Amino acid sequence: MGIRLDWADERLWLLLEPRTVFEGITQANRTAATDFARERTVRRYNQTLNALLSFWSTLFASPQRDVLALGISAGVDAAFRLGDTTAYSGRARP
């Protein structure tokens, strides 16, 4: 799972991006691994994956408390409050 911050709609978003990670890739199995990953990515817009992302977003959410960036008591530290609102991407419907 990849995690990154993004700015959109005048808000900072914590993005959880599902990824397929392989170990032990060689020239002999690279094509099979690439095909497998592509097939998983094509079908990533589904209820099962949305349920998984909901779980992780609920786990990370802290709408009632601040999360400190550095956790220092002296000086300047950034504080964040992670909400539990999720937004899913999907294919456009005609």
C-alpha cells in the first residue's frame, strides 16, 4: 500500500494507494509479474478493495485528536487531524 499527501479541493488529503509488490523479480519471471500486476490494477475498482481501503482509513483516522508531525515539545511542530471521510475513485459511467 502506498501512502502520500495530495492537495485538492482546498484540502490536504492522505491518499492510500493499493500496490502489488513483488520480491525476487528476475528477467525470467518479469513478464509474468507485469501481467499479473496489470490484471490486478485493471480490476481495482471494486467493492472488496473499497472495503479494504475503508478499514485502513478508519484505522488511520483521528478526528477527535491531533497527530503531531514531529512530536517535539519545544519549538514549532505541525498538528494534523485525520478525518474518517473517504473518497473512492472509479470508472466514469455513461
